[in-house]
Amino acid sequence: GQQLNQSPQSMFIQEGEDVSMNCTSSSIFNTWLWYKQDPGEGPVLLIALYKAGELTSNGRLTAQFGITRKDSFLNISASIPSDVGIYFCAGLQGAQKLVFGQGTRLTINP
Amino acid sequence: EAGVAQSPRYKIIEKRQSVAFWCNPISGHATLYWYQQILGQGPKLLIQFQNNGVVDDSQLPKDRFSAERLKGVDSTLKIQPAKLEDSAVYLCASSDGYRYSGELFFGEGSRLTVL
């Protein structure tokens, strides 16, 4: 099946630093989404991108839908302790098939 | 608005035993999903329902897994018999299904440990 490759797999940063992570695929997707999962919880949608080249912000989060439709990145500015968690990219292919990446685990040192 | 409800939160069984998980989606959501999340991995779709019909069950191991959504509302996922590799969190999610945008609302998950 389709695979989404996220990098890095894990990040260890200081509070206040900016974060950048990305997601690539060999397949084209018509929608890219970024979810965050806290321990013991289900993933929660952060940002959705619907057009190639689209750049969308949600507070301190910024995400872009790659022009080739095969990649996306997520940036977090001025990280805070509650940003800790696992970030998943997800690609929507066809009508309703959503595929998730393997996640980027973010750890923040105070 | 109540979120997606799942039970039980935790279950420990021995291999070859059976287990069932229950999910109640957000009221009015037509589409319901069961995902399997193995530790350290992203969620993998097992089955997707639109109302009470199956849209996609291509990754459901049908020799041991079954799922139903008889009245188009709540759903049950069953594993019988369980194997060690079935240890995972089973996530239920729902979406309104009519303006499909990829936005899924997940429950807290049911963590299964098979010994």
C-alpha cells in the first residue's frame, strides 16, 4: 500500500526553539493533513491542506502542501511544553482513503 | 457535543482468546473507522463503514477480525482468536462522511495486550 515517510522520527529541542518536520511519498495525494497525538489519546487534527502549493497557518503552526503533491511540511514556532507529542502526517488519496505516516515524536527540554 | 466513545480502555488477554471492542461515534456522523496502531507506528485502517455498509475492509485480517455496524450508529470490532502481534491500540474514528475532507474525530482508543 501507499507509504508516507516522515522525518525526523524524533526530535529533542529546547523550549522556545522552532521545529520543522516533513512528510514525503512516492504517490500523489489530493489532501494533506497533520494530526497530533498526546499520550493515551487519539490523534487530533491540527491543519488540513487542500491545494498544491497551499500554505496554511494555525497559530504557531504553519504547514505547506508541496507543489508536486507528494510532500508536505509542518513548522512550529517558539515551542512550548504542551507541544510535546507525536505528529502524524496523513494523505488523502481518492475519495476517502486516508493514509498515515509513522510519526515524529517531539520532546521539549524546559 | 460528546466525542467518540470507546470501551474498554484496556484489555489483557492470552493468545487464542477472543476480545471485543465497542465504539459509539459522534452523533450524526455517517462514517466510522477502525484503526490499529502498533506501538511506534502510525494508525493503520482496518475497516471503514458508511452508515451500515462497508466501504473498505481491504486491510482487515478477515480470518480472525470481524466488525459490524448493524444500525449505522455504534460498532463492534472482534478478534478471535487473538495472536501476540495483535497487541496494539485500536482507535475508532468518525466523520460526517458527506463533505469528506480527511478530518477524522478519534476516540481515546482501546489498548490490547495479548500475552
